[in-house]
Amino acid sequence: MGAYLCIATNGVQPSVSHRIILNVHFPPMIWVPNQLIAASMGSDAVLICNTESSPKSINYWTKDDEDALISNDKYEIHTVERLYRAQMILKIKDISPNDFGTFKCYARNSLGSTEGSIKLYGIHSPGGKGARRDPTNARSRSSNDGSDVNNDITSGNQKQSKTMSIVVNLVNIIFNLIFVTINY
């Protein structure tokens, strides 16, 4: 798809040229860079679907196979278009338990339709925005019942969980950056 230039010359001036534009029509295709997204309570999540289609497709999002989502206080939806490609972006603000589930991105044109699926799941973020403190995890116990050892183990698990959530978020960001760099 694109512009082609045909030039004819036989050694006698002037040469002759003609520009031809070739359009290829095809049904939509979708690819999802991250099909599993982790988010903690109170944070924001960004879901991305990439499409290609010609003619241009109608693109939209759904959650748990219900009606199409619209931009509002909870969802910010926008599409970045470039030639026959489009990047569909869904930002979910202030994550709550009701936000976890399966989101689908759809692309439809006169030649067909397709969909992509992204599962949003929750992770615990110790001390983070929206995190709840566990009062049984206090380090100020005075008894010698082994609770200090249990607290050390629990604290270590929380640090591992926090580190894992940071790693998951960094991996999501890196994959998105690599994908955008390669495809655009």
C-alpha cells in the first residue's frame, strides 16, 4: 500500500513519469502487547490494543462482554491513528475491585471484524496508595511466642510482593515501549 512512481525514458529528453497510489483493502487485525495486566487498588491501569485495517475500522472497548465503554470519570479512551494502523488506549482510573476482569478491544470494517482480550487482575501493594495495613503484623510485640520470627517472614513476603509488582509494572512499560518503537 502506498505511492508508486513509474518513469519511462529512452534517452531522448524529456522522461515521462506517472504516480500511482495503491490501496489494499483488508479486514481488521488486532494484536495485544500485554494480555495480562496487574494493578493495585487505587492506581491507574493502561490497556493497549493495536489494529491494522483498510478501510479504517470502527474501534471500541468492552468489559466482561457488556456494552461498549465510553470515556467518563472512570475510563479515558483514545486512539492514535497512523495510516492504516491504530493504537487503542484504555486508561482505567482509580482501580477498585469492580474493575478487575476481562476487557476486549474490537475492530470492525466492511470486510470483517476481530477482537483482542486483556485480563486485568489485582495485586497487593504494601504501603502503596489504597493499601490496607494489617494490625496483626505489628513489630512491637513483647511476648516470646515466636511472633518476631513470623513478623520477619511476613515482612519479607510483603517486600517480595512489592518488588514483584514493581517488576511486573516495569516489564509492562518496557514491552509497550519496545512495541511502539518497533511498529511506529
